[in-house]
Amino acid sequence: MTCWYEGPLAAFDTETTGVDVETDRIVSASVVVQEGPAIRPRISRWLINPGVPVPASATAVHGLTDEHLQRNGRWPSPVVEEIARALAEQAAAGRPLVIMNAPFDLTMLDRELRRHRASSLDRWFESAPLLVLDPRVLDKHLDRYRKGRRTLTDLCAHYGVALEGAHDAAADALASLEVVRAVGRRFSTRLERLSPAELHTLQAVWHAAQARGLQAWFAKSGSEEAVDPAWPLRPELSAAA
């Protein structure tokens, strides 16, 4: 029987105006579907005119300028619904969805749906649950004592995955997918008997423990920064923008 990490997977990534999930906006997104290792992936891309200025700091990361987005981007309302539908289609097909740092991208999409569609992300998965594989959570749990950063670039270097065109949504999504396959192979004895549904449940527990550890480290360092333990989607704030 084929292990989940050698089978069909999908991946999702966004580029945004910043890192605040409550106030920043999505400017590009991609869903990548691959039926198996070495099989040519199917890539869907979206470019969005967010309707707000794109800070120079964000443009420096992903290269998307106000002018480019105004000329080539679509209005957010129909696009965020298309993205949510694309993710729901992956769930209905039973494909696990790879998302690096899932609480960021999924919460960004949820807030955009609330902002532009008076809707939420949860409603798209009422009939078929979303099964998320987060390479950041998996790697940190399975290789917890390894020192160093665990950004997508770091994970690609560690697992020997090529990352061409970093901070392009499609490139990052595909690289995240390949990292998850590599994690699965490296830790096959610990993962091959777990289904994606079981891993989804376990990752919520692992992420919460990781968040508590990071929160304790911040407190010890004198930082007041808060770490949200929710995974893969952060609950809505009553004062969300």
C-alpha cells in the first residue's frame, strides 16, 4: 500500500501585504496538485488587487508592486471564493493539503472571506474535512533538538529540496509539498502507519506544545510577544478588521 507521502498531495501558499492576519491582505495565491512523486504538478495561480497600498517592505519580499497589482490583479471578492472552492475540492478528493505555517495562510484566507464575502473558511469544509500537513510543525516535532531556523528556505536546504523563485506563491507551495514528501521518507518508521487524518489531529497537539515552548522562551527573554497555539486556523477576533 502506498504511503501518504508517496501519494497524491496538494499545497497552498499566499503572498501578502504583511504579516498581520487580521489587517493585512492577500496579493497572490497558488494551489499546486501533484498525484505522486516526479509527476508534473498542476498549478493554479491568482493575482489580487488588494485595494490597499502594498508596503515597500512587502514588495521587497515578493516583488509585487501597487502598479503591477492594479494593472493585473483581480478584485478580491470573487478570487477569495475561488481559492476557498479550490481548497474544498482538494478536501473532497481526499488529498491532504500541505501548507507551510498553516495558521498564517488559512487565517489570512478566512479573514479575506469574512471581509469580502461575509463568509468564513470553515463553511467550505462542512461536508469534507480539510486535512493539513504543515512541514514546519512536522519537522519541529520529529527533529525537535536540531538547532537553527526552520523557515521554508531552511527546510529546503536541510531536506535537499530545490527552491527556485522563493516568495512566489506557486514556487513556495511546490517546495513545501516536496519538503513534506522528504520528511515522510526520512521519518517513515514514525509516520507510515499514521493516516493524514490522524496526523492532522496530532499536529494540532504538537503545534500547541511548540507554541507553549516558544511563549515560555519569550517570557524568559523579557518579550511580551504572544504566541497563538491554535492550528491550523486561528479563531476570529471580535475586533478583527
